[in-house]
Amino acid sequence: MARIYHKTSVDDIRASFTWSTAPLSKRLPNLDRTQNHKKRKTRDVDDIREPDQQRLCLDTEIRGVRIKPAVRLVGRDVDLHVIDGGNEREFNGAGDNEQGECTVNKQAAKIYEQFFLDIIKEAPNRRSAELGSYLMIPVDMCGELVRPELLQTAELPFELAQYCVCTPEQWEMHFDRLFPVSATAAARSPGCQNYGKCTYYSNYLALARVISVKSLAKTRQALRVEFDKLVWVPYTQWDRIWSTRKMDTSSWKALPSGTKGGPLIGINPRRAWERVTLRAFDQPHEGNQLVADFEGEMED
């Protein structure tokens, strides 16, 4: 038999008929999934704002807020500035506080603008990596659409969603979770999913650390005025911004009707009368999507 197959032994014959087993390739993840599993923080809103878009401004002016001066060395040698080739002048730090109110207003406005970008960037994906995100906003439209107006309409930008009308207490709870009453209160929360990766959240806590408790209360009041204009927000949990667990109680409704699962959405009790629907978007062709994703990776 060995001669028939031109082999020297039966073992060699067996080896000739043994197929080599190649490892199966991994299934590629869906390109439409939001990149919310990366450890790095969300991008700064200044980097993606459209050239013709103006910076967001809060309707309520924050007054009487002072930023705590930074800790610095003291002494005559430190307090004297050498200018004009060696001429000395006394250092006057009074101007720092004069600009404090302006600085806080700008910072609070940017934090609020960043908030919308972050919650969309952290929007949940479907459980399987082969399936896309629940979010329906095309990648190339994020910079244009991720503005307060997106959450000021009852059209939810998701393929599936579960929603309920919040009580006034629940609505306030979501605001307190998204904009904590103090940096200490936020630090005590053991959960960090979503919150810790959001740039707005880090910037908010940084601001809370350099202004007084009273000043933070004024800042939060200005943010609350804007927050109450929204129709919907993520139905936050103590440890995460987004949740997709299935809700079966009578107070919850599913879109489309009869489906199960999807992001949990809280509706502003002041807008309970509005009809909640899903918003459709024109999706780019697959080739265009690949180009957009590649360009996004190159920018990072």
C-alpha cells in the first residue's frame, strides 16, 4: 500500500490524507456601532463644531460667582514681575476675580454643549458585536445634529426605544445624576460607566472644585433652566447614563409598538402631552460609511 501512494509507511499515508485545520476568522463588528467601549474620553466639542455654528450660550446669566485662586508661591520675589528688559512692577491679581463671572458663564455653557455630544457618543449598542447601534444618527451628521434641539423634540433618534413619562421627582433625579450637587457627591458614586468617559462630566467636576458651594448652586440653577427645556433624556442609573434592560411595567411603552428592548428614555413631565415617535435618518451608503469611519480614525 505504501508503494501505491509513493510513501514509505502507513503513517505517511495517513498524514497525506489529513486536512490541515485553519483557524476560523473572527467575525467583524458592525461598523455602525458607537465606540463607547474605549477608555479614552469623548472628543472636545470645539473639535467637531461646524464652522458656521455659534457656541452655545445659556439663557440665564450666572452672577456673583468667583473662581477660587490657584495655589501659588508667595513672597516679594514671586509677586514682582520682571518686564521691559528688567523693570519691575507690583503684581496685581485683582483682575482675576473681575473676569470670574465671564469665565464661569462660558465654562458652564461649554459644559452644557459638550453634554449633548457625550450622551450621543455614549449611546448604547446592541448586545451582539455583529449588530449596530440603537442610534440612527449617521456619523457624518453628528456634528450638525448633536445640539440641544435634538432633545427638544419628541422624535427619538433610535431604531428601538423604551420610554416613560417621569414624575417631577424622577426628572430632578436625572438632573442631579448628570450634574451632581457637588464634586464630593459625584466622587462617592461607585459606578463609572459612561460618566467617567464623558468630557462634560470631567469639566463639570473640575469647575465644581474651584467655585464655592453657593456658586455651584447658581451654576446648577442656570443649567437646570436649560435642562427643563428638553423633552427627553436618557433614563439614567446611579452607575451609568444609558440602560437597555427590558421594562415590563405598565408605565413603560415601547417603540415600535410590540417590540422589546432598546435604550431607556425619560420624558420631561412638563411635556407629557407630546406624542413620542422614532426619528428616521437618511443612512449613507456602505462605501461612504467606511470612508467616514476611516477619516475619523485618522483624525484620532
